Amino acid sequence: MDRSVLLRNLRKHWNDAGWWRDVAVPFAVRTAFVQPYFRYVADDRGTDVMAEDWDTLVILDACRYDMFAATNPLEGDLQTRRSRGSNTAEFLRRNFEGHSFEDTVYVTANPQVNVNLDDPFYETISVWQRAWDDELNTVLPETMVEATIEAHQTYPKKRIISHFVQPHYPFVGELGQSLLDEQAGIEFSKRQATGEAAESDHYNVWDLLKRGVVDETAIWDAYRENLELTFPHVERLLAAVSGRTVVTADHGNLVGEVPEPFPIPFRMYGHPPGVYADALVTVPWLVVEADVRRDIVAGDASGTAKDAPETDGDDEGAEDRLRALGYLS
């Protein structure tokens, strides 16, 4: 929570006892004790995802390893990695900031990519700009599959990162929506990216849990439903792209646990920054092998190296299809 957001919330909620109990005091404890502990005692830098071996990297936002392992129907070699961030912003900055990846196209449903990075990739395709679901305030997984397949066809010699929103809230399934009449989506991030006042339309699921609207079991079940609804779309994507694919997460979630190895029994929720608890930074790493690998190069839109001769191809037509869908300007 940056200073401007904190001041705006103070002005809005200064006389709300529930806000002080559920938001302000936990925020103060986290910043005064939990984050310094992980910064100075228990912070290891985690896995550099760009140094790993993959052609396509599918990121499921806020997906815990244990939930993934219990529900995963996808074939592959399931391993774990340690994320470099306990929230999306940290994951992005710690993996990509200050570098240039001319061999990589980033397809994102999450506006945090645009908020936190200064365009380090060959191309960033911001699906949220053109395929936003106004009712749920998110980007649905089927939309991400279409955009990622188009990107793969447009840039056949690039590494592709496909960053889904799900299983991150909002809950898009029947169970999740039945639990909550109103819930925040990721409109806060969208407004950050577009320069609007960064506010949510409703309370997010963690605020609603703290206020007693839902309980931990319901939150877990709804998150699980979000993940299970996403798997068929990921499976379709795996069948459509060539090369070695890895399915992972940027971070996990805390659902009322003590952020181990923090030694004080202070229960936390969600994915606050600077809290490198096991449940937050232990992420799935599902490796799906392929008989044929992609020939990855840095270069122009044709997928050839910048100093290599041009070859015939349908890249111009593929770019036109992306523009027609609104993913490129």
C-alpha cells in the first residue's frame, strides 16, 4: 500500500473501528515486524524464471502449490520453485526490471505488468486493454488462450509468457459468485495502469473474510473453483503451442496461516509484499515436454535475428489478426 493509498484510506475510514481492526492494525504489524524479518533474516532471492528452460511460460496468478498439486489434471513433471516475490509487483520487478528480453513476448491479463515494468520485452500484449470483462472486472481465461495462441502464431520464434489472472480473485465460478453479492475484481490495477484514481469498486475477498461475510473454508473452495475452471483453458493452450511449456505461478496466497518461518503467531491473508512465507513463494512448476523445440531468437517481428536476412512468412497476417482483436495498436 503506497502512501497516497494509505492517506486516502485514512481519510475515508478514520472513524471506522472495523477498518482499524481488520486493515490498519494488521498493516502496521506487517510493516513493523513481519516484512523486516523477511527482509533481513529469511529472504532468499528465489528462481530467476528467465534463466529456466522453457519456450512458453504460463503464469497462473496467486496459485498456491498445494492447491495446484491437489487439483491438477495436466500431464507433465510437477516440481516446485521458489518465487522471487510474494505479490505480482515483486515477482515482476525481481525477475524483469533492469533487463532487456528481445527474445520474449509477454501476453498479460494483469495490468500490473504495465504498472511495474518499463517495456523490457520484445512485445507486451496487454489483453486487459481490449478484452476486459466489465461485469466481473477481470480478464477471463478463455480470452487469454485466444490472445496467447495468436501471439504464438505471430511470433513463432519468440519465448512466450502468458500471464492469466485466475485463480486470483474475482471469483468467476458459480460457487464463488453465489457466495458474494459484490466483490472487487482487479479494477484497482487497471486504474493504476491507466492513470485513474486507484480504487476498488467493492471490498476484495480478504476484506470480506475479515468482516465475517465469508469464512476461510468458503474462500478456499471458491479459489479452488477458480483454478479448476482455468485448467481446461490451459490444457487447450498447451495443445496449441509448440515447444517446452512450463505452468507456474507468480506467488501463492495466505489463508489465515502464520507466515512461516516468521516466529510470532500472527495470522495473515492474501499476498502482501515482502512476506516470503512458504505458502506465498513456493509455487508449482509443471514441465510439459515437447518432441520439437522452438528456435528462439532475438529480432524483429518475423522472428529472425536482427542481422539475419528476412524470410517469407505469414507474420504480417498474424500481426493483422492481433490488431483486429485489439491486442496490438
